[in-house]
Amino acid sequence: MNREISRPPRRADEGLKSLTKVVRVLDAFSTVDRALSLADIGQRTGFPKSTAHRLLAAMREAGLLDQDRERDRYRLGMKLFELGNIVLANMELHREARPFVDALTRQSGQAVHLAVFDGQRALVIHRADASPEKGQPTAMIEQAPVHCTSVGKVILAYQSEATVERVIAAGLARFTDSTITDPRVLREQLNEIRGRGYAIDEGEHQPGLRCVGAPIRDQSGRVVAAISITGPFWRLPQSEIDGLAKVAMHSANAISLALGYRPAEPAQAAMPR
């Protein structure tokens, strides 16, 4: 009697584990490290050479990675660009905020960034430039650390204590001499930000750049994004911070309202009888 050979059932989490490995490879790249070798990727992910090579081949086939002419270095593929554009097209924040970002750029005469929070970093999803002079470009930030950028700090200020502690536990990397790396100082600054309603980056992420960021709330009132005005010190002096903070907060409030946020009505005083 022929007996069917039974095969062990495929574990349900195998596909998820493979996907997690793909994400780890993608996370190895950054705006600084745009091209990586097989050895680089293996070192950053901790994968054995054979595993990394197999993953890279599959990701290249899917368009997630490109391999340059020398065939020993990899870059993020155009498929990710296509998917990113689809995400932005379907993101309500991006659609609703873009006119306000462009208007704030014209009003302030500075570069304006729109960023969202992914739980660990601020991700810039739109930027409008005000024709910066040659020789003084404002560098594009795609992944903004939350402890040393105005968009990041103003978002972090309104998150739960657990989220703040998770960010601190991940490490407060130093980027410039002005970067806050002391957890106590960061907590104090977050309290100040909540009190005044905006954050300032005094060259903490990129030397010579000053930024003023304001929080954006979703329909439920949670701070999920931020908008910032950014410029070199000489174009954005400290004497203009208060004025720019007001217009940044005004724009952020307008975006929040467009997203469905409705601030609580202040309690009315009882009428005298």
C-alpha cells in the first residue's frame, strides 16, 4: 500500500522571519552610507556571508536593491522609490500639509520641513526650499534623530514617558558640539518645549543650522508630526526666533485642523444671575 510521505508543516513565522531579514538589510543603508558591499551589509546585519548573499540576490531580483558596475557594492533600488511615492500619495498628512508647507516657505523665506514620527525617528516626508544661495545649502534630512532636531524634539516632547525612555535607551548620538547627549538635559528641554509649544535646534544636528519646529496633531489630538523652519545662523538670527515660532505654530495648527483635530472648548464661566 502506497503511503503518502508526510512533510513537516511549514512554520507560519518563516515568511515573517524572512521579511524581517529584508528590513534589516534595508535599514543598513542611510543618506550617508548609500552604497554598501556584501561585507558591509553582513557586518551591519550580523548575517553570515551566505545568508547575506542569498538575501541580496533575491532583493536585487525584486528591484529592492541595485548593484553598481563594479558589482561589489549595492544601493537601494528604484522599486523602493516607486513604493515611497505611492505611500506619500495615499498619506493624508502629506496631501493636507503640502499647501501649508509651501505657503510657510514663501512667508518665512526659509526652508521648511514636514516630518512624521515612526516611534524612534522623525522621517522627513516633504521639504520646500526658498531658493537658498549657492554655497549655503540646507542639507536634506530623510531620517532625523529626535533628540537633536527641532521636528524630532517637538514630537518627542508630547510622547509618553515610555517612548522618551526608549529613545534615550537607544543612545543619544553626538553629531555636533551642541548635540544634547545627557538624558537629564534632554528631559528638561522637553518640558520647556511643552511649556512654550515649539522646539529649537541650535546647530545640534548640523553645524550652523538653526531650526524652529511646531507640533502637528491628528484627529485624536496625538502629536504625530511636526513642521519646521530651517536656515543657516546668518539667515535665521536668534532675534527672529519668536516671530518664526509663531508662524510655524500657526501653520502647524492649520494642518492639525485640516487633519480633523478639534481643540477642546474652554470652559465658559457661569453667567451671573
